[in-house]
Amino acid sequence: MAYWRRRYDWEQVQRELNALPNHLVSVDGDQLHFVWYRAKGPRQPFPLLMIHGWPTSFLEFQRAAPILMAGVNGHAGFDLVVPSLPGFVFSEEPRMRGVGPRQIGDRLHSLMQHLGYDRYGVQGYDWGSVIGRSIAQQYPKHLVGLHLPGAPWLQGEARPVDAASDEFLSRRQHFLTDGVAYAAIQRTRPQTLGYALQDSPVGWLAWMLEKYWAWSDHGGDLWSVFSREHILTTAMLYWLPNRVMSAARIYQTSAQTSNPSDDRPIEIPTWFTWVPNDPFGSIPKSLWNSSRFPALVKVSELPRGGHFPAAEQPKLWAEDVFAFFSGLSR
């Protein structure tokens, strides 16, 4: 708290945020914020839509974006569209009820069409992964490819087949018992919780920071992976525009708007990036199942990283994303 009160320079942060290519556009009657990075020089023939999750923001891609824009190994870079999800940070809370992942996917597709991008690639993690899969199912003719974290394993009953799978399933059961109470609250009583968190910036920071600690690959030193400015700015972006409560509602609207068709196969080229310390997706090879992804291209493996790979390991992550999408453009 002493760092936040005495050393965190909010005025400097505002100047840095204002220097980003920020835009607002009306989609379904609500203002949607996005950062529009444009590649300098030769461009790839399609852009990338990059979708964050909770409790993150468009800032998660800030350090990786220059690599993707500039290109890798002499290849042209990509235009990037990085939105704030509806109800998150600079995007308005939806006026209509029932705006869950599928409806958000519709809005993000409308955004890409509005910007003149008829075909594009999608990268998403956390809620961005759920939304990205929805876009792939609803608009497959417009998607070049889909890049997701984790590994292609269908959720549901799984049994250990070797030591690695046994260890993973035990660890996963512990996580489901000990680590997802936050989701149950936000899925069932987001407003009750939201009042308390919005009222107390320290309470909100504690609620958010615990997730960064629990879900990232830091070896006991969180500040070796994230800067204090990154964490505090993310907290400020939720708290100042009064988005703590509206962002948490994605858990509730997802439960209310889920549809059996959400589980149908995804037919477009798909690439998974496995990281070793993501509690949601560090699935061992013996449990991988690609039946839902008949056009699976590859499962790549990063040597380090957790649930926030674009922010934790921006160079490794950006090069992995670039390898997939640049291969689809040739």
C-alpha cells in the first residue's frame, strides 16, 4: 500500500495510456473501447483480434504488441485490434440483459467488420478463449485461425492413465476445491460482492492480486514477472470507471446464456499454446483430446509461463502467436 500511495505515478500512467491508439465505437448501442495497433511497413493480409479475460485488460498485450506489429524473422507484422470487453474498464456496461460470451463474440465480430476487416485471426485466453471459440463457431468463414492457451482436452470426466495425468488430476481437484470460490460468488451474487469491492480500492486490489499470485509462474517473486505499475494500473482501470461489478457479471451472464451448441466442433485451423504453470490449462499430453478441434494445427509448449502468458513472457508468447498466424498467411 505504501508503494501505491507514495510512489505510483498516476499522472505518468495517464500520459502513457493516452499515448496508445485508443478508440471508441458504438456497437449495439454501447460504447466499446479498443486499442488499434497498426503494423508499420508491410502488413500481413489479415489482422489479429486479441481478447483478454478477467481480472485483466487490454494492457495484458502491451509488451507483446510491438513484436507482433514489427514482425519476426523478417516477416511482415500484423495489425492488432485489442478491445476492452463490454463492461470492462473503458467499455460501457451493456444496457441490455444477457450479454454473455456468445453475445460479446457477436459484438467483437461486428467491430472487426466495422473496421473493414472481413477476415481475421483470433487470439484469446481466460474469457477471451471462451469468446474466441464462440466467434469461431458463429463466423467460421470470417476467421483465418484461432489461437488458444492450454491444450485440446474436453472438459468432463477424465481418469489417470499415467503418473503425470494422476498428478495433474489430483492438482486440478484441489484447485476446484480450493481455488474457484471467487467464480461461484461472481456467477451467483456478483452485485453483492461488487458493492464491497467497488467501495474499497484496497479490497479490490487484494481480490485481484491474489489471482495474479495464484495463477502466474513467478517462483515466489511476483515482481520478477509483473511490474507493480502493471498490477496497480490494472486495478485502477477497473476501479476508477466503476467497472469492478459490471466486469464480474460475465460469470453470471455466461451461466445464464450457455447453449448446447457451444460444444460443437470448431472447424477452423486451431493452435494451442501449453504453458507449465497455468492452473486452468497445464494438461499433460496423455490427457490431450483433439476431437473437438478437427483442424488442429499444433500444440506448442512454452518453457515457462502461467495463466497470463502475454504479460508474463511477452517475447516467447508473441513469437508463438506469430508462428501460427504467419504460417496461415503464406
